[in-house]
Amino acid sequence: MARSGRKIPEVNSSSMADIAFLLLVFFLVTTTIATDKGLTLTLPPKPDPNEPPPDITKNQRNIFKILVNSSDRIMVEDEELTDVTKLRTMVKEFVLNFGKPTSEEAQALYNSLPASLKALSKKDPTSSDDPKEAVVSFKADRGTSYDVYIAILDELQGAYYEIYGDRVGISADDFRALDRKKPDEAEKYKIAREGIGMQISIAEPSKTGDN
Amino acid sequence: MAKFKKKSNTSQDIPTAALPDIIFMLLFFFMVTTVLREVTINVKQSIPKATQLRKLEQKKLVSYLYVGKPNDPEKFGTEPRIQANDAFIEVDGIIQFIEEEKGKLAEHEKDQLTMSLKVDEETKMGIVSDITEKMKDVNARKLMYAASQKGVE
């Protein structure tokens, strides 16, 4: 007993570095570096002042109207909407309505849709003719809160991304993450958007609210 | 009981061989997570939450505009203001700012300039639409409303 007591016991520290690296890797993986994320949008070009504005002869049924006033109350298709989250299904049904397909292309588009999207098509004659014609019009007021505006825009884009995702059999999240630099993912992106453009028209706000 | 009274000759030192590793680890950790901010943001920034977020790939093509109530209301008032780089700018100054930002890019990249609008959620739409109208004027049509992921902190 006395012999062993005189020895200097040491903790084997050779694996300490490994533990340190393990922790380092753990933090590296879990820490999210602040990246730029947000809702992307491409603005329409400024109309040429020398040219008269084009005559718009769009049927009312092909326009899905969303209006928000300065006290953040939302009106969708002439009815008040209190729950913003309902908007997503409404937009999906509107876009995929196929009430009266205007061309053979549109009919072919309908036939190419997966069953989950065909189920949303109600063929309602008072709603949009086909996705090419369907336009979502979104008009806010200068007094509308920014967070309400973003919440609505989020739902509108979400509706389209879900349609795109369903067409190629992935979730909306996966669709948004598609990297267009990779050929196979770019192809998926193209197929998903074929014939169904994200036609969200954001009108210049009205001026009833202050600032 | 004699067993417990026995004095041990063991050394009480903690091995310090791994200390450099730990220090390096901390160093790396902070090096990685620290975001170097070039500008001091002088407006209130509470970014709204959304779900349908997309990432911007090329950082050098992005310019930022910060909109919100000034942090120093006595000096700058309580109305939302626009901040570009380190200074407050007026709505009319946006055109000049975008032109400057475009000037920093190569010729073929000029159309690809993306404006990232970091707008406080309490702001009204008026000022935001003023910015987008000015962007159309200078043909800077790519826009991103900065938002953070809903449901995840």
C-alpha cells in the first residue's frame, strides 16, 4: 500500500485535445451565423412616361383582391378577413381553380398536376380561368403596419411556394432552398414554376393614413 | 478508520497541458460567431417574423437600408427615419445612395444589386413604399424585406 501511495497519480490528458475539438465542432455546427434572410421580391419596371398605360382588360374573376386599410383591417374579395393564415388556402384555390382554361396549354398544365393539387381545383366559373390568367392584387395603405404587410406577403408567397413544392414532390421549405447553381436543382426549379408564374401585384399604397 | 487518516503524497496539480487547446477553442468560437458590423445602427430594429424566407447568395451584391424610429428621439424625433451606412438620409437621398452602391459593382453586376430593407415592425407602410418607388426610379428592382424565421429563435 505504501508503495502505490507515493506515486503521483495523473489523469491521462492526451485525449483532452480531442474533447476540445469535439466541443469546437459542436459549436461550429450549432451556431448559426447571422445570414441575410427575408422575403425576396422583384419590383415591376417603371412605366415609360412617353407611352400610354396599356389597356388592361382583365376579367374581375381573374383578380384576387386584397386590400388593407390604415387600421390594419383586411378585405379579401370584398369580404373582411380576420385570420391571415386562411389566406394561403384561399390563394392556392384561386390560382388552381381552372374555371375555364383559356388555352390547350392550360389544360395540359392541369393534367400534369399531381392529385394533391388537382383536389384544390374547384372549377368555379366565378373564380380564375387558369394560373396564367390569375393575378393576386395586394394593395395596402400608407398607414398599414409593416408587420401586417409582411404577414400577408408571407402567406401569398407561401401559397405559391407550396404549389411549386407539390409539383416536384418536395416541401415548400425545400423548394425555397433549391440552389439554382446546381443543374439538377435548377431543373426542378424550372419544372415547378413552369406555367404558374408568381403573379403578385403590389399596388402603390393609397394615402388615407398619415405617413 | 485508519484508512482515512492516512496522508497521501499525491500531487494536487491539475494538468494544464490541454489549457492551450481550450483557449484556442474559445478563440475559434468567438472568431466564428462574431459578426463584424461596419455600421452602427441608429434606428430601432425589431425585424418582423415570417415563414417563407429565402437566402441571399451573393453578399457583395446586397446593400442595406435600415428603417425605424431613431434611437435618439431628442435629436432626431420620433418619426421613422431611413439610415444608409452611418447617416440618416431623406427619401430623395435614396436615389443617390443606390447610384453610389451601383458604382461599387462591376458593369455586368449593376442590375443584380439587391436592396435589403431592414424595417422595424412598428413602421407604417408609407415610408416603405416611398423607398420602393425610388428604387423603381433608378431601376434597382431586386428587393428583399428582411425577416427572421417564425417559430424558431
